Amino acid sequence: MQHRKLGQLDVSAIGLGCMGMSDFYGPRDEAESLATLERALSLGVNFFDTADMYGSGTNEELLGRALGARRPSVIVATKFGIVRDAANPAYRGFNASPDYVPGACDASLKRLQTDYIDLYYLHRPDGKTPIEDTVGAMSRLVEAGKVRCIGLSEVSAETLRRAHRVHPITALQSEYSLWTRDPEDGILAACRALGVGFVAYSPLGRGFLSGEITNPEDFAPDDFRRIQPRFQGENFRRNLELVETVRRLAAARGVTAAQLALAWVLAQGSDIVPIPGTKRVKYLEQNAAAVELRLSANDLTALADAFPRDAVAGTRYQTQAMAALNQ
């Protein structure tokens, strides 16, 4: 497995997003998830991404059990700041206040069965706490030895710059793929100017760019993609046409559409680390193999022609969630 640098962190060129093992993408199978985590370790994947809100903490617990004694050899990233309510599973709140930070960190450490977190992200700003105050509280976790590096997720370039003046930011995590190009509007440039690494979540468009999703009715009843704009009605049909062109290009190269889409993200810069999520060994192995795929200038041009930047139909999230982005 090739490696890339996120500040002082040496991570596998492709990480593993663990969210779907516990939440949001239909039925859970703990045995299959544990097998996937085990296979990731054997393939040389050393960068694992979770959050305290995934499965309301159960995802961190799963990862902690899977890593066990191998914890020192991997890079664990987790997040805080999105708050859920056990009595109302649909509720999503935000808390980035300095008083909230240490308790959130301690709870994650306990669930992960570790005494330090390699990369601790603010999942979302809360819209009322100055980023300087939140990052100041996070920096005290670094001083205490509970956190090695600090990250931010889905913030604006200006917020990143303000945060970086308080404490060095190691990585910014945002959605980035062929069908989500928002980071190209100043975020990537700001990261590079500051020496901040970029972590691309959903590099496969929540599985859509794999070419294996052909009917929105195939989603499980509790799969959150059912209610996301890009997976509904006419948007779904239009986006499926775009993916079909990616599938044809991938077939011509003898690879899967997912591998081609991941190779495109990897080709956007050596400071970018995609973290495709999966809960199945089969897809993990396919994703990991994408690091060996080299795209020529002609390949990149063909993909640009097949999937123009603004061609995707529909917003990433519903209105309320969209309002929490790029603050």
C-alpha cells in the first residue's frame, strides 16, 4: 500500500470510512464489518475514519474492538460536534463550544479503547461559537496528550485560515469526488497555501459512482440516500446517465467504475487522501487496488468530458444539512 502525508501523519494513500458499518446505509452486519476491518489491516490500510455520532458511538466502539493491540500501528481519526438525541433518532444538533470539547473527547477515547486520538476533527461548526474558541479548546487536548493532530470538516477557506492561526490544522475533511467539486472553489487552494492536508470523504458519491446503484428503490427503508436530492426522481435518472459514461470508460481500461473514480481523486494531488466507506470485504479490496491505477492526461480529459464539473443534478444534502456546510 502506498502512503501519503497529512502533516506529521503518515497514512495509507486510501483510508477506510467506517460510518456505514453502523449507520445510515441500511442493515448492519457486525461480523462482516469486523472482517472488512481485518482485511483492511492486512492490505496495509492504516487510516481509519469514524465519528462519535456514527451509530451514536457504536461505530467508535466497533473500531476500538477491531484494532485491539494493533492500535499503535494505525492512524485513527474521529470527530465531534454533531449531536444526536436517543429519544429522537432523526435529530441533528451542533455543539462546538469549548466546554463541550473535553467531554466529547474523553467519551470517544473510552469507546475507542485508546488513550490518544491521532486526528481529532470538528465535525461541523455550530454557527455560534467562534472557531478560535473551539480550536483553542482542541489545542488543549493536544497539550494534554489526548490528541496528536487537529482537523476540521466542511468549513470555509476563511474559517480554516482563522483556525490555523490559533493552532496548526493538520487536515480538512470535505466531500470530494467527480460529482462533488465544491473544494475546488478555494478550499483546496487554501489548504495548500497553509500546508493542510485534504481528506476526501464520499469519493464514490455515496456509492453511486460505483455504477452498481441503478434503482433508488433498491435502498433499504432506513438508508438515508432515499431522502437525499441526488438520489430522487429526475435527478437520479440524470445522474445515472453520467455514471454510465464512467462505467464505459472504466471498462475500456479493464477496471471498475469505482476504481476509476477513486483514481481520479488520487490524481488531483498527492496531498489528497480519499476515505471510501464500505462494510464489505469485496468492495474494500477493489477500492484498495485503485492506488495502483495511473491515469494519463488523456484519461483525465475523457473523464472531464464525460462528467463535467457542474453536470450533477441535485444538492448534496437536504436544505437544513446544506446550511451547515462551508461556514
